[in-house]
Amino acid sequence: GDFSDIKIPSKYAARMGQCFSTTIQTLQGSSGRSKDGYLRVNDKTPDIISTVKAKESCHSDGTGLIRKEAMEEILKNVPFGDTEDVSIIQIRFGGAKGTLTAWDNLRALANYDVCLRESMVKFPSPYRHL
């Protein structure tokens, strides 16, 4: 990944450590249009922000969206027991981390399988596996 914009030492170390965290690789993603077998990923989905008395609150911090059918494909690749009732998963996707919540018929997912919130993307990375 590209850490050149991270100037705070503790944040730099945390982002570097993110690259070494253990995850189970399931499917590969691509920005924009899907290729055969690739998830269509939008990594610029805006966060849900409200401002009350000049103080901003982020109501979607670290939580993205995934098409329910894509979630079902991912769950076929994880070595856990019963996954029938799973509606949210924790992910690492290149320089992004957080959770994805499964939805049906959501407008944000009209052209994508996965929508990552801006708050999820910690650093740019060419690694595109979920």
C-alpha cells in the first residue's frame, strides 16, 4: 500500500500492521465494471454525516454495504459452521477495513456488489481481494 500521506507515527504503524493482519481470502474485486468472477467495488461511497450544534457525527463509520448475493458467495469460501443467518462480516480489502452489511434492493448497490465507505479506506492499495 501507499503510506506516503500518513504523517502521524502511531497511525503509520497501525496502517502498516493492517497489512499483516490475518484474513481469509474469498473473492477478488475490481473498481468499476465487473470482470468474470470479480466483485464490482465502489470504494468512494460517502459516509452518513450529521451536524448538530456545529459538531459533526459520522453514523456509518467503518460500515459498508454488500449485495446479499455477493455475501452468499463469500460465505461459501469461509471455513465456519452455519452461515445461514449471517448478515454482516468483518473485512480487509487492500487498504480498507471495517464491516460489510448485506442488503437487498438498495439504490447504492445498483451498479456495484460492494460499497466501501470513505471512512473504511485507510490507504490506497493495489491489492483487491476480499
